[in-house]
Amino acid sequence: MRMVRTPSGTVGLYGVIAYSVTQRTREIGIRLALGAEVRQVRAMVVRQGMLLAAGGVGLAIAGAFGLSRVAAGLLHGIAGADALHVLGQLNAAAVEHRGVQFAITPAAMLAPRRSVLSRVSRWVAVTSLLVGAAACTSSTSTVTSPTSARCQVELAASPATLDASGGTGQIAIRVNRECTWDARSESAWITLAASTSGQGEANLGYSAAANSQVTTRRGSVVVNDSRIDIAQAGAPCRFELSAASSSIAATGGALSVTVSAPATCVWTAVSQVDWLRIESAREGIGQGTVTLAVSANPGVTRQGTVVIAEQSYTVSQAAAAPAGCQLTVTPPAESFATSGGEGTLQVSASGANCTWSAMSNAAWISIIAEGGSGNGAVRYAVAANGGAARTGTISVAGAAVTVTQEGTATVGCEFTVSPGAATFAANGGDGTVQVTASGGSCAWTAVSNVPWISVTSSGGGGSGNLRYTVAANSGAARTGTLTVAGTTVTVTQPANPACQFTVSPQSDTFPTAGGDGAVRIDASAGSCAWTAASSVPWIAVASASGSGGANLRYTVAANTGAARTGTLTVAGTTVTVTQAAAPVCQLTVSPLSASFPTAGGDGTLRIDASAGNCAWTAASSVPWITLATGSGSGGANLPYTVAANTGAARTGTLTVAGASVTVSQAATPPAELIELRGELSGLAGQCPNLTFTLQGTLVLTNAQTVFDERCDRIRNRRNYTVSGLVQADGRVLAVRVREE
């Protein structure tokens, strides 16, 4: 602090009054000459001096109060009252300065000292001392430093934006060294370092929690009156399909896949083959369901892929039975206990050359023998069930067999498992899954589906925690699952940061005959391990794992059916393999469109095949077109019939040998108004619904028909005039009937 001393203004006030008296010397002399007494002159001087002093003080106070707010804003540490005092001291100093000048001037001018003026001057001095003592006292003011401008805080954050996984950062505080500061976080997900206050420049550490939302969020840190924003990126969208693959009978049908995703994540669905059609919306946001329509299979076993939410969903379809073959599968359904086991399906064929195949649409059902010809059996195995009851299907010889397995949970038990997904660093670690059960007696199991995740317990009862361990990853990024109380928990682990892989090419095309291919794997180090796997049985890799750089060879089998696409997963990279369709069966249908009149009629389609054993199917999309047969093989003429049309123009579609044939039919022509006159005959029916013949034309009446006479007076062999509408079948619907 520094002390400010303001001097008294007494001398200044004395000088002002003394100068005023000196200026009035002649006036005072005249007053005395005219008989005024000394005390009267003294009183006049004192009174006028007091009025002058009082007026000056009043004006000074009013002005000081008016300027006190301005002064308080300019002077740090000075309140309104202190500012008023400072202004008063400055005013007094000015008065004193001018007063000294005024006091000196009369002293030099008035060399002759008159006794009366001397006595008046003494009174002036005394009065000035009294007024000055009252109005101009000394004071002391306290000023605090430094000023607020000197303590302005500047902030800078590093980094300004954090990853979704969270992390730490620093806020650089720039301020003069004598200035103190305090910091606080205004967001729950931002935690400041232990020391949140200090003096002078400093670096303030902070940490941010992981952001589980997919949108960017912002938080704030405040230091004194300064604020800085910190942004954190949103978590990437993660999608999960209810199943990765499915199988269906040769007859086709509908399939559905559920997409699980955060509410704001957008996904699309795209079919890679024409026989898999997306019936639902082709894009969605958040949770949704994709519905697929699978066309009937006219040929051999085939596989197709639909890319849903950036993931491949594979559909396998059984081959169609050869022409003239009748296949029967028994039993149509089977049930298994929790422990699983093996089952057998009997296939009965109408001929020894009738071939068939079998495939499973559930990972927990494995086929031991996948196909054959003639009469035979399919053996399959059902894995033990560690969760809730489940149902799967097996497609055998074009038929679907339902397999049901009991669950391990007690009846009436419900489980909630959280979290449903977890991410670990490349060095692995321990994790915990919380199981909440509806009752203490509810038993549950836990199993890891990959070797690099191990569980500490195979199950438990009631609510509890399951601990598991994720091994360190020495290769590419990987994803595994745990099945806990019937719920799938997904575990994701990034690649070892020391290992970087490049795989090329990432796509290849093969002819129908198949062949060998190679993928080049380049690794950042010789110790970097990688794995390779095929998603389809017709692509075989030479090696399932390796390390460092290498050429991975694979073989594509010959294709006996439609064009197909499969994938390889090599060092965490997807390689797409496409193979052309077998040229054995080429089917051509003509004509691809036809038009029919209202009365309908018969039509014929020509099917040309590249071989006599090329099977084909035919189906109508509408009931008014009937096909002579639904299947066949080789070249043939396919007759069909179009029914008469009693309504508007219409269009239907025939699907023959995979081709679409459009059939159009004209509308029923509008009814013609006609008038008939003659003798009525053949009267039948009851009013108002009568039938009779007039001029050789059958006439109908109904409730809308107008009768000039009563309806019950209509008689045979009388002459009538009928106005009506001609129907499609030639009959006339009467509008009005009158007797001649």
C-alpha cells in the first residue's frame, strides 16, 4: 500500500476572502465615512464570506458526488466515498493554490495600512481559519494494487479436442506473477488436478472420461473470470447383427435380421445377388430390422451376401430337387436337452439319381454329412446350451427341419447382463460382467467363444459378477464374444501398435472352373503374427496363420451354379472373391411380355435351355394367371391361362426360369345404354329381383330399377319398354320398365 496525504485548504480560503476585501477597499472607506461602524463592516464582510464559502462547498459537494462513480471506475481499490474525498482534496488544493496568489497580491498592493482595514483583515483571517478547519480537514486513503487489468487471465488448452476414449491434457494459465487465480470444472466428465489454485503463470492438468455417446460433447473450465472450452469427439458407431448367416430351403421364403446400433447411427443394406431382395427399407437409424425375400432356387446349392450396416450377412440356399424327383424328410422337428447330442434325419427319394444336400442355419448345430443322392440319412450334432432355450433350423432336400433345445435357466428366471460390449488395449487385461437375476435360485452359465478370452468361472446362481481375462494381442485387431446367461458380450481388441499389416489385392475374380490365388501380406516386423480364414466352404486357404511378410495362397473350387461371392479375412483385412456362374445351364425365356383382351385367353412361353438337365421353375404373382406347370427341365413350351377381366385394366408377372414376364389385360368396357320394346316372356323371380326376356334378350331388375307400374303387376304376354345397361355377359340390367 501507499499513503496519500491531502493538505489543508485553509490558506487558500483565507486568500480568496482577503482578496475580496481588498477589492472593496474604496467601498468600505465610503461606508465608514458615511457613519458606518466598524462592527457593522466586520459583520458584512464575515456574512458575505460565509455565503461565498457555503455556496462553494455546496457546488463542490454536488459536483463531487456526480463524478465519484467515474473516479471509482478509474482508480483501483477506491470506493465511491473514497473517490468523493479525493475529488474534494483536489478541489481544495486548487483553491489553496489560487488563494495564495490572491493573498500575496493585496499584501503588495496595500502599502499604507489602515487601522480599520487591519482589524477587518484580522477577522477575515480568523473566519477563514474556522471555515477551513471545518471544511478542509486532512485524510488518509488506501489504494490496493495490482489493478484488475494487470491480472487478466489468458488460457490455452492442449489438446483442444480429445479422443472419444478420454485422456489427459493441460491448460496453460498466463497471468502476471503477482496475481492469484482459482480454477474449477463446469463439466462432470472433466476432472482437474489436485491443485486448483495458485499465483502467476502455471500449467493446470486435467483428465477427461471416455465418451460413450456418438456425438461430440463440450465442457468448460473457468479460471477466475476466464473460461475455456474443451471438446471431446464422439464414439464411433458400432453395429451388431442378430446373426451373421442363415440358410433356407430351395423353395425360398422370407428372412429377417435385427440391427443393433446407437440411436443416431445411420446404416444401409445392399444385396449382392439378385435372388436376395430387400423388402424393408434399405437404410435406417439406430435399432432396426431388415427383411429379405429369397427367391426359389431352380438349380444347385447357392450362397449370397447382403451387406448390412457394413457387415456381411450370408444366406445359403439348398439346391432344387431334380425334375421328377420327390424328396421327403423325417422327422420335421426335433428337441434336445441342455446337454445337446446327435440326431439323424431320414431322406426318402423317388429315385436313386435324386441328389440332395443339408445345411445348418445355426452355429450350435453342425452337419456331419452334408449331402447325398437317393435314400439316405443326415447326421448332425447339437452343442451343449449354456443359456436360454433356443431354436434353429436345418435345410435338408429343400425342406426345413426345426431343432429346439432347452435352456439352462430355471423357469421364470430372467437375466440382465451388462455391459454388452467392452474394448481392451493391445496388452489385454481383466474385465467384469455383471449378471442381474430375477431370483437367487436362477442358475446361469458363462463360456468364452475364442481362446484369447478366458473366464474365471463357468457359471453361477442369482446375481453376481463374472471376471474374465483378455490376453495380449500380438497381431491384427480382433473381436471375440462371451456367452453369459444366454447373452452375447462382445470384446474388441485393437492390433498391437508395433504391428502394422498391408494386404493386397483386396479383391479378385475367378472363372467358373475356379483356380488358385495369392494374397500378399506385408508386416512391419517379422514377429507380427496374423491369421487367415475363409467365410465360405468353396474357398480354401493354404495356411490359417503365420507371422511377418508372406504370400498366402488359396484355392477356389469349380462353380456348378449361379455366380457367387465369398470373403477371406487376412490379417484383419477383408478380401473379396467373386466367381462367375457355371455356363452349363443357360436359360432363355420368350416373349417377356404379352397383352390380353378383357375376355382373357391362353398364352405360351418358350423356354430354351443350354442342356436337357437344366432345371427351371415357374410361378405367377397374381391369381388370375394360371400356369400349366410350376417346374421342368431343358427346353419346353409353358402354357398359361388368363381369366376374364370384370374390372379395370390390370398387370401381372410370371417368374419363369429366373426371368420376369409381364402380362397386361384390358379393362371391362363401360356398360352400353339400350332400349328394348316388345312382348315380355319367361318372367321369373320375386320383386324387385325379376328376370324376363324381351326381344330375345335376357333382362334383369333389382332394387334400383324404376317401375312405372308396380313391380308385382308385371305379366307375361304384355308389351313393355325397357331402358337398361348391357352387361359383359350380354344381359341387360333394367334401369326403367314401363308398360305400353
